[in-house]
Amino acid sequence: MKQLLAIALLSAVCSAPAFAGGDPAAGKEKSAVCAGCHGVDGNSSIGANPRLAGQYESYLYHALKEYKEGRRQSLLMAGMVANLSDEDLKDLAAYFANQEGEVLLVLPDD
């Protein structure tokens, strides 16, 4: 019985998304500069710019952190995150993770 309980607990923990611990409300205030490329709510209308809305908070946080540390290469993004604190990164990740992601449907030309 203990073994089944341990397996159930482990399954629940492993299937739950990880959170970066940011504040979505604070992230919304900090996201104004992001809107030009990624859209006000993270649903970019520009095909070359990633849609951030609805992504996992932990993914967004780690991506931002990797841009800041130079492990992800983008001169534009490196410049955007250069002066952000770790808390800023967490807040932005929380905000965009809590937005409803839109699905872009591309239909072939006839």
C-alpha cells in the first residue's frame, strides 16, 4: 500500500507544471516593452516573434534567464533583459503564462 501511495504522489508531483514563483500582476506592469514584438497579452501577430501566452511559467523564466546569461543568442532579447532582475524575469514569466494562448490556424492557398 505504501508503494502505491508513493507512486501516486510521485506521479502527481511530476505531472504538475513547475512555477517560477512570479507575480502576474507585477509582470503585467513590466510587460509594456514586450508588447511591441510579442503582443499586449503575449499573442504575437508577427509570425517571426514567439507567442508567449499560455506557455509554462518555468519555461518562460528559464528562456529569459538564458537570454540574460548569454546561453540563448539574440542581440535584441539580450538587450531587452540586460537590466532586469531575477524577480522581473519571474514576474514576466508568471504574467505571460497566465494569459490565454491563441491558436494560429494557417490554411494552405487554393
